[in-house]
Amino acid sequence: MHDRELLRLENVTKIFPGVVAVDGVDFDMNRGEVHALVGENGAGKSTLIKILGGIYQPDSGRIIFEDQDVVFYSTHQSQESGISVIYQEFNLIPDLSVAENIFIGREPKRILNRFINWKKINSDAQVVLDRLDVQIDPSEFISELPVAERQMVEIAKALSIESKLIIMDEPTATLTEKEVRKLFEIIDGLRNEGVSIIYISHRLEEAFELSDRITVLRDGKKIGTRISANTTEGEIIEMMVGKVVKSYFSGERRASEERDVIMEVKNYSIADHVDDVSFKLYKGEILGFAGILGSGVHHLLKSLYGAIPRKSGEIFFEGKPVRIDTVRDSIRLGFGYVTEDRKNTGILPDMSVLHNVTIIIIKMLTFFRGLFIKDAREKESFERIRGRLNIRFTEPGQKIIYLSGGNQQKVVIGRTLITDCRVLILQEPTRGIDVGAKAEIHRIMRELANQGISIIMTSSELPELVNLPDRCIVLYKGHIAAEFTKDTMDEEKLVAAQIGQKVGDISGESL
Amino acid sequence: MIKFLKLYEKIGIFIFFVLGSIFLSIASPNFLRGDTILNIVAQGTYGAVVGFGMTLAITSGGFDLSVDAVMALTSVFISILIPLIGIPFAILISLIVASFVGMVNGLIITKLRVSPLITTLAMMTIIRGVALIVAGGKQIVIQQKLFMEVGTGKTLGVPNPIYIMIVLFAVFYFLLYHTAFGRHVSAVGSNESAAKISGLKVDLIKIFVFVIVSFTAGVAGTIRTSQTLIGIPTMSPGFVLVAITVTILGGTSLAGGRGNLWGTLFAGVFISMIYYGLNLIGVQIFYQMLSVGIVLLFALFIDGVRSRYLETMRAKGIKV
């Protein structure tokens, strides 16, 4: 057994001023093992892998890699030893080619060892890419690749180093279901070649599917390691959050047809993305939209909010035909929208929590059309929203970037609620949020629905789409492929419909 | 360290200001006299006034390089218009012309989607050219001595430009921190996409901001013209550097979203103190440009250090 061991951490501790990021963690890895590392945000996962990647050095404890005591002082040193880390934020250089990125710092040279051997770098890159079985041209610029392919280039880079240990931090966050499958195959292949993999993910079902063992961190401490086959999601979640989460998806789901129609969309088309989609939205329901990249779901939701123009189609709101050409039109009607990219299109990072929530209605909180903000009324509106969403912060003047992802998301949702919105469109409501906060967002969504707000949502996390909405419509290549009610909803059928399998083959309601 | 940097962002310029005052009061026995101080403050008004506008522009995520050309254009218009329509209307029309330049800037930036840097760089030479053409390439002497009151006169013993500065400060302070417009400006500078998704009229807000910056340049141009009684098409080359220095030194983040008007006010006067200090040690006037450049570099350096440090701390998971 011992000769199979590749890496062992003993009592590793890393302290930053004011916080013990990693607290006496023991951890071991065998050769050819896939080991999932899970924990909520701030549990210490990132710090731990940065110690292995040579970005941080531990304050105490031992790292034993291939039976040698080691400390990595640079990324280079850690790579030399055979460890490569694929961080969540890509470390690729957009203006260099795929091949150059793969071999950066290790380019094959010629002529006095000074000039890059272009022929060789491209062919070497091709070899690595072939091993991954991906269709990427090595001479293409990174900036021209979609996110998923960049992920593959990162993996190719790790492979080309002949790594013994590859650490993947949330590799599937940006991938579609199909690409995730591909990645899993690759990981399986690597495992068979004897490469060890530390796999970090928020998606527990992935951890279970892939890993041999799962280690849970919480507050910088190791809570425990379990053999994946011998544990349950419930147990792992309990270890992660430190308490029993009663139900991941709380709240009673109701049949939508018992309610009034609030909005009806007829023959809706968006150039190149959505073709002739019609559906009804009921009052107080949660309507899910499912679809892989290219299905048009993202564009449809954005367009309903007025952020991208439609080609044709009609919208009836409370029975009356309405025009939604701009964001302002839809806000006036009582629409709210939460983007899938909280960091880049959601929060106002330089502004306070208070100002982030009130920005949409600030003009209404003034004397004389925009002059003199009424501070008291602003506070009052804010407090109402805060109570409804249970946003946690130190003071309303605190900058939003210092909140956790979950609380930031609540602020962004709060911004829409403050307009008394009646239709709430949520793209990826829980992306990048830890498990505890996820359950809370789900609870909030259900509560809002119970208060009569109609919610349209989409998510790349299947369990969320299967378990949360009252109904779910699946788009495939811009068309409605299937519709499921809460009774007919089923993970496998949903996946099948998303990848375009014939409606007749699955027992969803055909349209 | 974190506390220090956060504090610095708020009151850093104030510390320099106090240190500078202490230094000057030791170095020069004349410094602590009322008229010397008033004179220094009065000389700081240009920087501060255009700095207010620039603070708004940088808060909105923009930038305006054309301010010194607008000052020159205003100067030329005033000197031509005063004999024709009298002083009050000449000032009014000239300020409208200045604001109009800002509107053109804003329209090009928002409707043609050219970057503020390129747009205002081009407008800087265009407007300078227009000023030269309108003036026929020469300086224009103003005969009405009364106009001099604007820039050199005193009310209750205090130079008039100081009143202008204080009034504009109050207006800008109110605008930035107590109106919906000010909140919108911060939002646009903080995250334009998020502002758009929230239904803000981003283009209109930006156009307004550029109108306002040009207006402040017009005011500064008016004051300066009145002090010399000459319309100068080549007025204040490179003054834009002072305006930007004042803004950054005052603690407004170059990244947008956060404006610090108090800082701009004190930085404006601080620059004037540097000039006074240089004069004191007998350095020639043209070294002033050099000193402003050095101060700007320093301010940018501190701005960079601060954001990098806070970024690192955040990456390490430390609450800042």
C-alpha cells in the first residue's frame, strides 16, 4: 500500500493575518487515485491547492511527495516535481496560440537554442490535443476559443508536463453537459495511466461519480475522508455545513394550471437563437428553462427582459399585448432580472450594499425628480428587502465585494425585488455559491413564488432544474423540445431532451 | 496596513496638505500671512474647478483630455463676445459653447462607440485648432477693465475665484452624493453592464458627464482670461495633466466608481502650494510642469500599490 502513495500532507497549517486558512490538515493521495476535495467557499480548498502549486508556503506541517519532504517556493518548482494545477481562473494568455500556451516557458528551440521551433511546437501540441481527442487547432489564438475549449487547453497543458498529480479547481463550472462527459472520460483515462487527480467541485454528484475518495474541509480544518462508494450525499453535505440540511430543495410544489396566467409569449423568435417559441407563465409559479449551450435559453430569457432585441413574436402581460423593446420597458412592467455572471454584469463592485440594492429606484426616492435623495426612505426600502432576503453584512455602507457569493447574489435579487417586481428572471441563481447559501436561495425563490411572484429560471445544474421549478421547458436548437410538469420531471429525461433526443422517446409532454 | 490604505484613500491628500503647510510655514515667514494663503488658494482654483469635473468623469469610468483646449476656446469666445454683447452674456454664451464641446465628446463616445481616451485626444487638437481659427491665430485684448473683477477682484477681502470654487464644490458635492444622477454616475463607472441591466440610461448619463467636465473647463478658462484680460487661443497647454493629477491625488480611483471630491478640493490647493514652494526656493516657472508630472506619477503609484495590495489580501481570503 505504501509504495502506491504519491502525496501526503501532515498537519499542514497556513495562517494569514487574522485568519487560519488551513488548520492542521492531513491528507493523502495514492497513485492513480481521483480524490475529490469538497467544502463551502472559504473552507480552505483554494489555499490548500495553492500550497501544492507553489503559490503559498505552509507555516507548519510536512508535505511528502514521492517519499521526499518538500516545500514548493514557486509554480515552476511544483511543476518540475510533477504537479500541475488548473485554477478556476484561467492562466492562459489570450494573445498567444494554443500551442504556445501549452508549452509556455518550455518551448522547443532551434538554432543555438534561441529561436522557437514553430513546426515542433505545433506538432507537439497536436499530439497532446489528440490524446484528449479534442478538435482544436494548435495555431489558433486562445482569445478566439470558447470557454470550454480553453478549459481543454488548460488540461492539455497539464498533460504535456507529464504531471503525476493534476489538481482541477471547478473544471466543469463553464462546461456543458456533453463537455463534462468528455472531461470525465479524460479523467478516467488519466487514472488508468496512473496519474493522480485532486478534483474540486461544488457539484457533489460529480464528486461521487468520479472520485475514489472524498475529503471534506470546513473552516480550514479537515472534517474527514470517506470512500465514495461507502457514503451518501447527505453525509457529505452534513460534513460540509456542519449541520443537517433538512431538505436541499424546500417548499411545496404546486401544479401550475391551478393559477392565473400572468404572461403569455407567442411565436417568439430571436435571430439565430430562438425560433417560434410560445409558452405561458402562471402567477406564483417557478418555470424552469433547460437547454445546453446553443439551445437559445440564455438568449430567450435575456430578450424577455428587453436586453436583446427579438425578431418577432408577441407578449401578453395580464391579458394585454405589451411591447418590451428595452430593459426600461420591462422594468416598468414589473420585470426583474438577475444575470448569470454576477461579477461582470451583476454587482456594482465599488459601491455599498445599500447603494447596490437601491440603484434602480433611487430616482423615485428623491424630492424634485432626482434631486435630494431621501436618506431615510432609502434606508427604509432597503431594510424591508434585507429582512425578506436575510442578507448578512456588517453595515449597509459595506462594499458589496466584501460579501460572500451567496450574500452578493441576495443583494442582486434584492435589487429587483425593490421595484416590486412581479416577474423575476433568474439566470443561474446559485452559480458559484456554497451549499448552505444555495439552499437558502432556493428557499427564498420558493417564498417569493408563494408571495405571488412568477419566476423564470435556468440553471446548468441539473438537480436544481429537476427539483426546484413547478414546470420545466426544454429548448433544443431554439425550439421547444419538451415540457415537464413536477410529476413528469426526471433527470434522465431532461438530459435526453436537452441533447435533442426525440420527444416521443421520452415521456415528457410533447408539444 | 489595510486600515492605513483605506484611510489613505479617504484622507491621504489631507495628510500631504498638512505636511506641506508645516513645511512652508517653517521655510517661509510670509506663508502664514492671510493674503499669502488666500493667494495660494486662489491660484489653486483652476486645478480644483476642472478637477471637480474630471472627478465626475473618472468616477463615471471616463476621461477627458480636451479640457485645456476648451479653456482656450472659452477664452477666445469671451474676448470676441465682450465688445459685442457685454460681459454677462459673453460669459454665458462662452460657457454654453464650452458645454457644447462636451456634448460632442459625449455623443462621439456613446453613439459612435469610440473610447473616451481617443475621442478627447482628437477633440483636444480639434478644439485647439478651432480656437486658433476663431481668434485668427493671434491673442485678443479685452478693453473692458470691469471683466477683470471676475478673476482678480475681491469680495470681503477674499479673491472672487475662491467663491466660485466653493460654490462649484458645493454644487458638485450635492450632485455626486445627494442626487440620483450622482448615484447613477458611480454605478456606470463601477460596472457599466450592470448599470445597463438595471435600466439606467447609460449613454445619457455619460453625455451629461462630459458636458459637465467641459463646463468646468469653461469656468476655469473664464477666470484665467479675466486675470490677463487677453483672449489666448494657446492658453494652458498641458493643463489637463494638472486636472487629472488633482483628481487622482485626491483619492478618486482611476478604475471608476468612486469619486472623492473633498480630496480633489485639497489636491487642487496642494498643487498650488507646490508652485508656491518652488517659487520660494527660486525654481523657475517652467519647472512647474515637471513637478506636476512627478506628483502625478507618485499619485498613480500609490493608487496602484493600494489596489494591488487590497487585491492580494482579498485573494488570500482576508476581509478588507
